[in-house]
Amino acid sequence: MDNNKIPSSKTKLKSLVNSKGFSAFTAALLAIFLGLIFGFIVMLAASPSNSVAGFGTVLTGGLKRIGDVFYFATPILMTGLAVGFAFKMGLFNIGASGQYTMGMFFAIYAGFMWKLPPGIHWIVCVIAGMTGGMLWGFIPGIFKALLNVNEVITSIMFNYIGMYLVDMLIQRNATMYISSKTRTQYLPASAQLPGLGIPHSSVNISFIIAICIAAILFIVLNKTTFGYELKATGYNKYAATYAGMNGKRNIILTMVIAGAMAGLGGAFNILAPSTISGSSMTYEPINVIAANGFNGIAVALLGNNSPIGIIFSALFISHIQRGGTLASLFGYKPEIIDVVIAVIIYFSAFAMLMNQGVVKFLKKRRNRNAEVNKIKQNLKGEA
Amino acid sequence: MEEYIIEMLNITKEFPGIMANDDITLRLKKGEIHALLGENGAGKSTLMSVLFGLYQTEKGEIRMNGKAVKINNPNDANAMGIGMVHQHFKLVEIFTVLENIILGVEPNKMGFLQKKKAGEKVLSLSKKYGLKVDPDAIIEKISVGMQQRVEILKMLYRENDILIFDEPTAVLTPHEIEELMEIMRGFAKEGKSILFITHKLNEIMAVADRCTVLCKGKCKGTVEIKNTTKEELSRMMVGRDVAFKVEKKESVPGEVILSVRNVTVASKTHSNNAVRNVSFDVRAGEIVCLAGIDGNGQTEFVSGLTGLERLSAGNITLCGKNITRQSIRSRSKAGLSHIPEDRHKHGLVLDYTLEENMVLQRYWEPEFQKSGFIKGPAIRKYSEMLIEQYDVRSGQGSVTVVRSMSGGNQQKAVIAREIDKEHKLLVAVQPTRGLDVGAIEYIHKQLIATRDAGKAVLLVSLELEEVMNVSDRILVMYEGEIAGEFDAKTTTVQELGLYMSGAKRNTAKEIQNG
């Protein structure tokens, strides 16, 4: 104990460098850096003459559309939380897409079918969306807790079940669906989220709500007994059982909360106000699983499953996506841009792997020191 | 012919800041049994790792038959005829004895296995040295003693002449230990040289010719066993006199705290019940020990008692309250503390800090949380108090990640947590496993202090010395049943051994009638 008592700037720096958060941060930066290099290589191969200018746009384009960056970050921030939060308990919630779709459906259902005064309507829609996501998280949770069915399998199945179910229900409902345009009607204005007043963008209050929710999850994870149990279960489920924690209840609760996050993501996305007055966001029931759910996995991995990390990783991925869209001005086909974005996200998702690598690399020396300390302590104990 | 087959001269191995081996010289004569004695962390493993080529030394050299050799990796060591029986056997559980012995050196003709030839060689070896094994038996079905013989045969099959035994007796019954000693003497007569790592002084006195003692990385000298005593060896090892007998007062058993009736627990690995119809009582102010060889149902019984597993039949009463169907948490609330067998699997969340682990059983109490929010300062204060009181050493105190702590201090943390928690019954399962003499002494004192505070203690132990020293009453478990009950003051190790190995056995009725 006494060999660490001398506080100095050097030890402070050391403890910062040695902290878990720091290695996660450096790993994320490294992953992003590699992703960008490979993205550049793809652009270079596709069209060498435009690659520098195009890549510059990918990197900085988002800054010109800061409102859009925030707007598109919101749903993936929420699905990222859905994946990351469950991951803290050792559950791999791959079903964020299904939960997201259900949340979206519940939100627009409340938007179209219920007549409520403005100011309250959108709040009800958001809550409805959250409920839909919760339901779709609850079912895999129940299966896992009571029957020990792997949550990966059930939640993948529920992605499909949710998507087909929602598409069917929307196509049948004449109030919501315009079959000639194969999309939903414009939502009533009272159901749309209040905007933040940034011109030419749909950014709205949900971005702020999402950040508040991330902060709340951070508090739940780190300051509550539920968070304590949840992380303990994630680290060592045997010890959690030994300590008398109610594993079944916690699994269900965690999946419900994760589902709520993804459901909110779906609601926030569909309830956003449109930049053209009189219109709104619409949904096309074309039997495609929501990409925002899977992007949530990348967001969570890049953010090291930490709610605060997820805020930044969602913003980064949204920023790259916006920049990528603008790069089409340099003659890049949208598909190439998609590939570049995919490459960057793909490498970013390696963050977790690299985290381990970086930790290993940094720890090699530290471990030796730790071992030495251990022996020293033993010697002291004997003396 | 050189007198010494292996000489490790002035071996110095330094890890940054610490001398793990400081100028150690060990000379192994041909045909001798040479004991290597030392506490945990004394440098025994480092020294053996050097001999096996796992570490390279800074100073010193290894000579074989007088010629300097360089051992760069374990394959070099094998090629020189150095073999080792590890403390934890390296066997493929679902393979047969024969398949395990030839693993890695399979005799073959054009890629086809020549099992018959190998089988003959194994049988002749087994006959020659009196190592009784059935070559076709599956490893997981045979006893631990038999498995050890397989490990020994592996070395013989590879024609190793230098045999290292790493704590070979820890898992054996007294009778099996006798047999092993006999086998080791046979090897020595054959001209094989044996390095025998242990911290059990009786065994050294019984079998070894010479003994090298390590203490804190330094060589304390090599002594001829016939010229020394147990006391002298222990002084050399620890650097002070160690009390072999744990000081304790006469126990004063009070009312019945734990009452177990006809408990049966199903086995996870085979179709029989692991625990069959076990009944006994534990009273306040006594230490009852559940003794037995590993794998006779102790683990399953404790799982049933603490709520980790369901009972298939029977009743458990704690302080007059039937807890048979209660959850783990409510058993804990009813006054059950549990020092688990595997501190890494059950006892600790290794990636949590020390203070987070200190409240693992109590975080939900009003003292440490208010409407679901954790009271950080209260936990810190409590943790500091336990660290102080139980002398738990760690790098950064309360905020140390437990994974980085030494085994002994991890165990101290578990013990502090379980003893300080309000309890009536303490279930301690192999609480001293893998710890050094100093830590063992400490833990034994804690168990007795708990008893003297009027708690009931149920100790599950595989170490006969611990069983004899610490407990007041001994129950021997064999094949899932209580084979006998003994008073610790009047029984002998030999008698316990007979019951532990199943040679003698009382029926349940005899036990109840005393």
C-alpha cells in the first residue's frame, strides 16, 4: 500500500494512462484511424483524381451539416445504448433492429390513430414507441431467463418477426398507408417532435433527450445497486449467483431497458419534423431490416459499451455518413460511398479487439511490475 | 562418472525490482530423492521453470553430468530426460490411460497407430515399478491416485531419468501417499534422480535423502535429512518457529444451529446421486469438519446447503428455520456465510475493485444503499475498516482491482467479508487452498475466533493436518455418504485415512447411535 502513497504529477499521469477508459479511448482512435486509411484506399481505387478532395469531404463534410449530423446520430445513439447496456450484463442484444422497428411502429400508430392536443401528442407517441421496444426486448429476455434460450438466436428471429409484422400491419391500415406511393402518410404535426431551429435540418429535441438518457444510463450503471448487480453479472455470473443476486429478474429487466432504448430510437427517427413544411418522415414497408439497429452494434463497440463513449461514437459515425453523402458531389457513386463508410465503421468495430490488443501491449510491462509487487507484498506479509 | 547428474549453479533470476532466485545452487545426485522445500513465493516454481527452459537466467549455469548445457525451452528439457508430474495433472479426461501415456510420442507405422506395441511397453513398465493401472480405463473414471500413476508412467514411457514431482501428495489419501513413497524409493534404487517439491515436512523426513530449503528467493542451504529435524527445517523455511498445533480452547457446543436431514443431491456428471442421504447437526461454538478425498460429494453437498444447487431430497434447517427451498439471498439473511471453494469463480468479481467486492453480500442493505442508489462513502469506509482489521494487502487499497491482488490477500478479503457479515453459521470450503504457511495460520486463527464468538462453523477440507488441528468434530465423507464420525481429540490420521479411502465404513445407524 505504502509504495503508492506519494502523489506526484507523474503518478497521476500514470494512473490516467493506466485507466481502463484511457486504453478504450486510444483503441477507438486507433480503430478510426485505420478505418479512415482503408476508406481512403477504396476511394483512391475508385477514382484516383478525385480521391483527395472527396476524402476531404468525407472527413469535414459533416461540419457543414452539423444539424443533420445530430439528427442522424440520434437513432444510432439509442440503438448503440440498446446494445451497449445489454452487453454490460454479458448479453448480446443483436435484436436492436426489431426493437427499433417495433418502437417506430408503436410511435406512428399513436401518431395516426390517437387524437391528442399538440404538446402532449408527441410525448405520448415517444412513450408508445418506448413501450413497443420494451415489448420486443422483454420476449427474448423471458426466453433467456426462464428457458435459457440464447438471446442472440431469439433476438435475430425477433428482428424478422418484428419487421414482417410491422410491414403487414402498416400495409393493412388505410389511415397510415398510401399504397400508390408504397409509404406511410404524413404524420399529423402534433405528433412530430419539436425542432431545434437549425435551418435545413430535421434536428429536434430528441437529440437532447437521447443525451440525457445516456447520462441517466451512466448513472444507473455506476451509482445504483441495479447497475452494480448488472455489471457483476456481466463480469462473473457465478459470483453474482453466489452473492444471491436475482439473475432471472436482472436478465429480463436489462433486456426490457435495452429494448426501450432501441424503441425510442425508432420513435425519434420517425417522429422527427421534416424540413419541408406540411410533410413528415415516412416509412416504406419494403421488408428490409432496419440498418440503424445493426449500426448500433458498431456504435456500441466503438464506444466501448459505455453510455458516454456511445454518445461520441454515434456522433462520429453520423458525421462520417454525412460527409460520405456529400462526397457524391465529386462523382463518387453512392455505392462506393457506402463501401467507404462501411469500411470505416467495420474497422471502428474492431475497437474492442484493438482495445484488448492495446491493453495487452500496455499491460505487458505493467503485469511484470504487478507480479513483482505481488511478490513484494508476500515478502512483506511474511516479514 | 560424475556424482551429480544435474547441477544448477548460482542461479539468479531477477524480475524488475525483485530477485526471484538469488544465487541459488541446487545439486541433484544420481539416484537420490532430493526435496525442495519453501513457502509460496519462495522461488521454487521459478527455479523449476529455469530447469524446464521456461525462463532464462541472468547469472548461473546448469550442468548435466558435469557439462554446461543450455535449456531454451521445455522440449530441450524433455530431450535431456527431465520429466515432471505437475500438481494439476495434464491428462485428456476422455482418453484411456494408454492413449494419455503415448500422447505426443505415439508409435506409428506409416501414420497408423501401433497401440499394441505401446500397450506392451506400458504394461511391462507398470509391472516393473508396481504402478498398477488398467491401460484401457478412461481417465475421468479412475481415481486421482490412479491418474497420478498415469502421469508417472508418462515420464517412464519417455524414458526420463530426472523426475520432478510438484506437490504430489496434496490429492492423495494417507495410504496412497505411502504407496507413492514406496514407488519413489524404487525409482531411486533404479538410479533415477528425483526432485520432490513440497511443503509437508513429514514426507520429507520419510522419503528424502537431502533437502534444499528456499526462503524469499535465497537458498538457505542443503541438508542431509538424517542429520536434521522437522523443527530445524521449518525454521529454515519460514525464518521463525511455527506453531504446528493451532492453539485453541476446549469447545463449548451450544444449541443446534444447522440441522441437515437425509440430504440427497444429484450429480451433474453421472447418473448416481453425488450426495446420498446425509444427516448431521452443527452446534453453536463448534467447528465440524467435513473431511474426505476430493470428489466424494463435498462440493455438491455445499452447493445444496448454500442454495447454488437444488436438493433432490432432504431438509435443511438453520436456526430452527427451514431453508430447504429458500433462495441464496434469504439463506444469507437467515445467517449463512459462505467462503466458497473457488474464490475466482464464486467468491470474487475479479474485475471489481476491492471495496466493491467487500460489499458483494451486503450492497443491498440500508447501510450501503438508499432507494437503489449506492452509498459510495459508506462502502469506502466499511472497506477501509475491513482492510485494516483483517490486514488485507493490496496495491491501492480500496480501489485496487481484485484481479491484481495476490491469492492470499484475495482469500483474506473473502474471509473478512464473510466473517464480518452478520451470521450464525460459517461454511468454509477449503479456505486455505493454495496459500502459504503464514496465511494458513492466520485463517485457522480466524476460524477458531469465529467459533469462540459462538458461531457454528462447518469446515470442508481435504488437508488431513488441517482437519486434525482445527476441528472439534470430524465427519468423513465417502462416495456421497457420511462414512464415520470422530472426535478430533481422540482419533488418528490413520483411522481417518481408512474411512476416507472406503476401507472402513459405518452405516448411518451406527453413526447416529454414536
